[in-house]
Amino acid sequence: DTEVTQTPKHLVMGMTNKKSLKCEQHMGHRAMYWYKQKAKKPPELMFVYSYEKLSINESVPSRFSPECPNSSLLNLHLHALQPEDSALYLCASSQVNGGPYEQYFGPGTRLTVT
Amino acid sequence: AQSVSQHNHHVILSEAASLELGCNYSYGGTVNLFWYVQYPGQHLQLLLKYFSGDPLVKGIKGFEAEFIKSKFSFNLRKPSVQWSDTAEYFCAVNALAAGNKLTFGGGTRVLVKP
């Protein structure tokens, strides 16, 4: 199984809402990632978790709050977003030790902030 | 900091034509190199990767890429494209010193006319 799943596929939220994006993988990977992809642009790294600990935060605004409750799950909690945060949010996972390794990407959650 | 540039933003060609997409990176240390493809409406998929060894790597669907260290390049090629190769192609670089961080190039949209 080389699949990364993400829910929901689409999300529309207002600027005062609180919502969460979910990501799951069952490949035994111990590194998980959040990327943001605007239309016609490449993915941009937001966060990296390694062994369930946050290892990279690319200076992401605090209205985005990641969480890695266990080795298979990754959440992104959203609060007080702005319209410019509308984008495709991608989750990825990879192995960690003894690498290098490629990252496996999920299909993404398309977020619209109104 | 590592950066990746892709020379062409858009490429239009006919079926059976040859394809070459350029990718250059700026980082002097050891790097791992990737080409990902994003078909319309689908998630990012790995085409091929280079970690070490033979600089000419072969990937899926008849694609290959050549790593030229002296030119900091990792160009993607396919001798004869098909309509189904219509997609966006991203070059990506992981510098060993940057841990798990993957930096993408701007992407090249390829349209293959039947």
C-alpha cells in the first residue's frame, strides 16, 4: 500500500471558522509533511514531522497549527484564515532513517476561504 | 538555501515528438534529485529519482533523466511522447544538509497534441 489519503477533498470555510485537515498513511513512514500549492505554482513546504515531532516549520503563520497524534496521522488545524490562504493543501510521507527517500503525496484538500 | 529553476513554463508538442525539460539547482553540496508529475486532476507522482551512482536514471513511462554535476542540472527526457503525457512536471531537490526539506522548481506545463 503506497497510498496517502487526505480528507476532506474540498473545504469551504469562512474567516472566523475553525476546521481541520486530515492525512493518513499506512506505509510505516515516520516523516510526514504539509505543503501548500497555489494555482499554477509548485508545492511549498509548510511543516515537517519526524517521529511525531515537529522538525521544520517554514515560518508558517500561527493560524495554521499542525498536529501529529501518531505515526500514521497528521492533522492541520485551521483558524481565522484569510482569503489568500485558499489553495490546495498536500500531505506527504516518507521513510526517515538510512535514506535518502522519496516522498509520497496525497491527492490534497482544496481549501476555499470566503 | 537551495533553489531550483525550470527553464520552460509551457511546452506544446505533437505526439511522437521528443521531450526535454531543463532543471537547474543552486546548491554546492550533496543533493538528491527528483522529477514529479501531476496529471490533470491527479496527485503528484514520482517519475524518477537520483541519489547516487549512474547519472543516467530511468523512471516510469519511458522517462529518463541525466544528472550533470558540473552543470548543476537534472534534465528530463522522453524520446517519443504520447497524448497521455500531458501534465505538469516538477523538478525537486533535497540537499542533504537540509534534512527532509524538498524544494520544487516552478513546474513545466506540457501539452501533447494528438
